[in-house]
Amino acid sequence: MAVTVAALCAVAGASFAGPAEPMITEGFREDFTAPKLNTRRWYVSDGWTNGSHQDCYWAKSAVSVSDGNLNLAHVPGTATTRPGCGEVQLRGLIHYGTIEARISAPVASGLNASVFTYTGPAQGTRHDEIDIEVLTRHTNRVDFNTFVDGKAMNGENAPLDPPLDEAFHDVAIQWSPDAIVWFVDGREVHRTPEGATLPDLPQKLMMSFWSTTTLTDWMGKQGPRSGQLDYRIDWISYTPPDQRCLFKGSITC
């Protein structure tokens, strides 16, 4: 796919401009225990970058499944190639409901590991987004944010103990027409204030791991390294707003 397909300007990520996608009405929990990624459910970004703020290209080779985890890699570049990085997108759109995931991330300045929802120019809409982001220079913290019509709002962060490079943590987004609530390890840590402007368009569910050489005030400067880094997702789930308790331990129970 040509890079021009996705000169997509959301800072946290963007998406493949494919045919009109169906609404997801059935909940699921993906535990990544199969030997390969379920590509009927997940589309793997490959062959482009989201804009000049991102110095790595999405690459299928940076996405793998092993030991019950989805691994989104960041692979250093060479003298003649740019770094490779991993992203997957749910095939279909969600509109409200609960997203839960169990994640772990390495320590590295200049990189961003995320679970988020997105819609924008690639879907023929304004830019709406709901974020869980780990700026991996600080693995002891997780950041939350929304975009409505391209404007960032409702931001906050929460501490993580132990940090994500030492242990997995459960993170979650509960999205309704009246509020968005974020959770860490089953505990509410941030809620949009009453009357806040909220994303209200159907969106794609995505996970990504990417890097920058320009947004250094936000994400930090990358340091020298030779090896691959892996952002790991043990499982991820989506519970539609009219369903509950798809699995034991869900925050919807």
C-alpha cells in the first residue's frame, strides 16, 4: 500500500482507508493464544507512516503472536532504512461500550504504546479519538486523552506501580454518551467532567507502538540502541453497551 493512502494526521495514530466497515455489535475477548493473529478480526497496518511526526513505518513484520501475547515491535532502522513499528486495527467500528486490555511495555524514550479508538479523514469523518497511551520513557505512568473534531481535551494521567516494564497492568475505557471513564487494574482513575464535550462518532479500536524524532518535548528523544523492543498485549476485549460480564473479572460485572 502506498504511503499516500495514510498521510493521516492524528498524533496517536490513524487508520487504513478501506471500504465502509460494519458496526461491531457482539462483544469479544481476544487472548492471543492461537499461533497466529486472527486477521479476520484484526487488520495489520503495513507500508506507511501517519505523518512527519512519526519516524517509523508500519510493518507487518513488526506484528507477531507468541507466548499468549500480541507483540507490537519497534525495530531500529539502518543507514538506509527507517525503523519499523507495529499497529493493528479492529475490522469494524464500535460505538460506545467498554474496552479492556492487559498490557506491558519496555522503557524507551521517544516511543508511544497505546490502546485507543479513532475516526478521521480516512473514514470520511472529523477526527474523534479516545486514548490510553504510555509514553515509554515513563513506564510508571499511563496517560488518558480524547480528541473531538481534532481538538485534544479531557486529558489526565495515573501512576503505575510496579512500572509496565516490570509487570502487566489492566487498563480500560468505559465509553457512554454522557461520560468516558478510565480504569487501571479495575480501579477508576479518571472520568470526564459533567458536561464535557465527548467523542460521539463510531470509531475503530486500535493498538500501536510508534516513535518520533520531532515530538520530543512530549515523548522524549530516542537514545541509541541496537535491539528490537516489544509492546505486549496479553488480551483485549470489547463489551458493547447492552452487554455485561463477557468474562470473569471484567469491570462490567
